[in-house]
Amino acid sequence: MLRGAALRVTAPRLAVLTAVYQHPHSDTDTILGQVRQTLGAVSHQAVYDVLRALTAAKLLRRIQPMGTVARYETRVGDNHHHLVCRSCGAIVDVACAVGEAPCLTAADDNGFVLDEAEVLYWGLCPDCAALPAPLPNP
């Protein structure tokens, strides 16, 4: 996979890829923790650099729902979308909204050649929706 993207195979790159495969939609701190469990001492900057290289090579996809930190996933190239829980922050993949990529037709493409749509659905996950509503403050 790395060689196919013209990247050298290094222990940090393998560790980051493994961490993201095992923990989809992870943030940088979670990935860093997983990499450190595998390799020992690794700097934040090294993990940031690897994430940037893997994202540029399209081996990882970076998503950043509004108001949250960036997350990474290995599911790339299929133009899928995400469900985000407003309460706990859980993120789940969901298939393309309608039809072929870019999934949605813009009302006015302003001359752009569209090839991708990024859609975030917001709501409550089943666990959070099952919780009783908080009592109002008196």
C-alpha cells in the first residue's frame, strides 16, 4: 500500500496506518497513543507528518466535523458520508446520499467540475437518544 503510493515503508507510517485501521475516525491524540504503544517514544510532530503524508497520498481521509478536531479514516475513494452524534461525538460511516459521486447536484455549480460531495448528518446516536432528557434548570 505504501509503496503503491510511492512512499517509503517506515515503522511510523505502518504504525499510524494500523492505528487508523483499528480505530476508524480517530483523532490525532488517539492515533499518537496507539502508535506509542507500538513503537514507544514518538513525537507529536512525527505523527502529524505521517498523517499529512498518508492523507496527501490518499491512503487516509481527514474529516473534521464543525466544532471538533480532525479525525482520520482508511475508507477512501468511495465518497461516503458520516453520521455525527451531537451528544457523545460518535462518528459512523453512511453510504453516499443519492446516486453516483458526487452524490448531490449543486443548485449552481458556478462552472466547477464537481467530483465529490462531503455530507455530515447530525443527530443523536441510539445510545444517547435512549438517555432521559436533562431536567431544565430552575
